[in-house]
Amino acid sequence: MSKIKTFFMFEGQAEEAIHFYVSLFANSAVISMSKYGQDRPEAEGLVEKALFTLDGHLYMAIDSPISHAFSFTPSISLFVTCDSEEEIQHLWKHLSAGGKQMMPLDNYGFSPKFGWTADKFGVSWQLNLEAG
């Protein structure tokens, strides 16, 4: 197992986000998920620690029991190289729904089709169609 993992900190939406992401990418799965129980001061049912894969890459997530004055920022994003028009359209439709489109899908000169969006959880995604 890799010593370095991308880490997501949510505030009550970790489980929903993880299942959403895993449903969108092939070769993805929830490896483990532990939740806070009744015996803890944190809200019962929040994700204490989760490991999951997206297209074979390992990620980690939690639900912070403490509200923070910060969240995700577009300066760090997940860059997805898409193999087909169908794939980029499918991912764009789902990842941009309820989120914020920063660069709508278009040809920006460096790629036949590229888009940058933050999803409904605030996580930033860059989708790029490989020139073919």
C-alpha cells in the first residue's frame, strides 16, 4: 500500500461523496469505512476513516466532527484523462451537477475538449479528452 494518499475532509458528506465517486469510475471500490458510534462524543454515523479507490488509485476520507472555516479549493484538483467523448460527457454531467463550472467543456486549444468543475461537495475536477 502506498505511503502517500490523497485525503478528503468532509463535514457530514463523506459517505455520500465516496459512494458517488465510486459509482462514476471503473475499477473503483470502498475498501473500508468506519463510523463514529454511540460511545463517542462525535456525531454517531459520521465517517471516522474511509479508504477507497478510484480507477485503482487509493484515497482516504473522513467527516470532521469540527466545523472549519475552510473547505476544498480549486488549486488542488483531480485531473481525469478521458478516452472518449462519451466518457467525458458522462463524467461532466454527473460531476458538474449541483456544483460550479469554472471552465465549461470546450476546446481551449491545448485539448480537443476540456472542462474544470467543482462538484456538489466542493471537490475540484479537471476533465480532459485525449487528442485522438
